[in-house]
Amino acid sequence: MIQRIVYTLLLLVLALVAVPFGANRMWAWGLLAVLVGTMLLPMAAAAFLRPGTLTVAWNHYRWLATGYLLVLAWMIVQALPGLPEFLHHPVWRQASAAPGQALPGTIAVNPAAAAGETAKFAAYGGIFWLALQFGGHDARARVMLWVILLAAAVNALYGLAVYFSGNATILWFPKWAFPEFLSSTFVNRNHFATYAALALLIGFGLLVEELRRISAGISLRSIAGILRATEALDFRLYLLLGLIGMIALAMVFTASRGAMVATAGGVIGFLLCASRSSKVSGLRILRFGAALALGGVAVLALTGDKLASRIEAIAFHSSSRLNVFEATMQLILERPFLGIGGGGFEGMFHSVRPDQMNAESAIYAHAHNTYLEFGLEHGLPALMIMLVLSALLVLVFLRGAARRKRNDLIPAIGAGATVLVAMHAFVDFSLEIPAVAVTYVAIAGVCFAQSFPHRVRTGTQEAPSEDIKAPGS
């Protein structure tokens, strides 16, 4: 009973996390952290009292959990007062030198912001673990993927409606940023594009699976075979095509060049991982990829005017971004191991902001490169741990696609999603937006669980599921 309640609450979180500005407001991510804690407590208690209730055994993810917990522990330490003074950031010595000031120093330049970032990071880990455990059930795994896909499609539909009606609002608030571009319930169009792209990969994976089912045992080289395949078409295929088309169209009107390139990388990652499956023909993958590329070119040719105009502005924006990257690397070299604490980028960046950028009105609250910002705030050792964990995740997905006989394309979705967010993190900070991070870790958790055959996953026989069924299942 408790598991059903927690599972339902998790589905609600995945469905609604993008609605309040991508959850990128203190009240929104604070509520998210509270909800995740509320879900984790009964699940952890049940797991402690009855270890058999876990659908993915500890030994399958202990290395992942160990690395994550090391980074989380370090983030907590960065915000703690009372540490030896030689660990404190120099800004605390400068502040304490002022008359009448005796401040308790920390590693973090902004302990309150560091505590907030730690709470977010903890919530993301909780979402991953919950998705991992519920994703061990095949039916529940599919429902979670469908919920993310449907939620993104609803957000895309809302974004298209607002865009074509004048693009003047976000929810019931006047739109104050990116007035010419679609951003749906997000403030930043790039962040919505990344969120939508993750759902698009889910839809793409489910579509490939559906097409494979329809064409199983049928040769499409003859008229009779094509007719037989046509007779096998059902509601699920049409639904997937409609959802994918709606999300893709919304993405085009965001004109996010970084998200478009990252999406292409994610699709390639999916196809390469899927090609390892014994049930997938490598030649068919190549043909499908070529057809997809031609379709993408056609869509851009018809609707990509805004994207083309954005591409023309690459030189100017690239120059500004390179200046930010260079200044961020300068700050990293000052404290490569300790970092400056979560949320400290904005305050520290202005101390080294290049003179040629002073004429710009941009505030630069983020480095527009998640790797550099994470390395600056939490130190290079923490960054290296996260990179290693990401690489190991991809290896698990690759092995899962090769090992699974059923649901063999679900690990490929995880690989594609990881490639997508990893690529986009080079040029933007979408992963620092709670809705994007939650969506990604949920996908990763489900796909990680589905990378193991059930008997390997738990050592027990799978019980018949009485859960909600995904559309068409």
C-alpha cells in the first residue's frame, strides 16, 4: 500500500515538475525536496525492514551510490561552519577584517546558497533511487516513461498555444524574457528545449519499438508485406507519432541551436546503443538514422527561420561565452580542490569579469557550461567523480541493450538521454534547472533498472503486475 502511494506521488512529481517555471524558484524546488524526502522515508523504512521489497539489489548500484554520496557529503562540508580557518574561502578573512565584524567562515562563499544547492542535489539522488526501484517492475517502468512523454507533450501544446496567440505570458504572468521564442512554462527557451528533447527521446525509443513490433516477420519489400504491416497499425503508433510531432514542432520554435545539436547527438547515442541489441539490425539502424536526418532537414527547411536567424548570431554569443569560460577557469585554478560552494558562481564571477564584458547588460548568474561551473563550485575531484559516474552509466546502458531480450531498447533511451544532457551541458546550464534534472535522473533510474534481466536484477521471479498500464500495453 505504501509503495503504491509513493509511486503515485512520484508520477505526479514527474508530470507536474515543469509547470512552475521549470521548478526553478525557491518555493518550487523547496517543495520538491520536501516531497522527495517524504517519499524516501517510507520506502527506505520498508527496504530496511524487508530487503526483499527492493526491485534492484544494492550490489548493482553500490558504486554509483558511493560516488554520489561522496559528492553529496562534500557539498554538505562546504557549507558547514567551524572548519579549520585554512579551509575557509579568502572572502571570509576579508569580511572579518572590517571593524566590528567577526564572521564564522566556511569553504563556501555563500553558505545559504550552498545549502540550497545541496538540498537540490539530494532531491535528485532521491528521485533517481525511487525511479530505479520502481523501474525494476516492467509495467511501472513503462508508465513512468509514458508519464514523462505525455507531460512534455502537454507542455509543448501549451507552449504552441501561447506562441501562436501572441506569446505574451508564462502561465498567468506577463512574459519578461525571450518574447520572440517559445518557452512554454519555462522562463528560458533553451531549458524547455532540453526538457522537451528528453521526452522526445523517450517517444523516439517507443516508436522504434512499436515499428519493430509491427514489422516483425513481415518483409516490407513487397506490396503484400506493406499491406500486412499497415493492417497491424494501432492507436499506440498514431499516439506516438502525434506526441513526437507536437514536441518536435515546439522545439523548433524555441530556436535553441544548442538543444537541436544535443538532440541529434542523443538520437545518435540511442541508435548506437540500440544497435548492440541482438534483436536490432545494424543496417536497419543506419537506414532509420538516414531517414530521420532527412526528415529533420525537411522540418527545419519548412519551419526553421528563427533557428537560422539564431545561427547567424553564433559569432557574437560564442565570443561572450568564451570570455565567461576563460574567467571561470581562472577562478577554478585559484581553488581547484576545495571549490567555492554551490551557488557561488554569480558573486565570484563579477570579481574577475573581463573588462570587454563590462559594456554588456548580461548578469551571468551561471557559467553556461555545467562542467566548469560544477568544477568551480565543488572542486575538480567532485567534478571527476560525476564524470566517471556518467561514463559508467553509459556503459551499463550499453551492456543492458546487449543483454536484454525484453525491453532491450529502454537502456538505449537512457544512453541517448545521457549523451543529450552531456552535450548540452557544454554550452548551457539546463541541468541546473530542477525540472530538467529531475526528468533526466528519472529516465536514467528507469533505464538503469531495465538494463538488468529480472533474475539478475533481484534474484527472484517477477510477480504479475497489477499496476496502471501504459497506453496500448
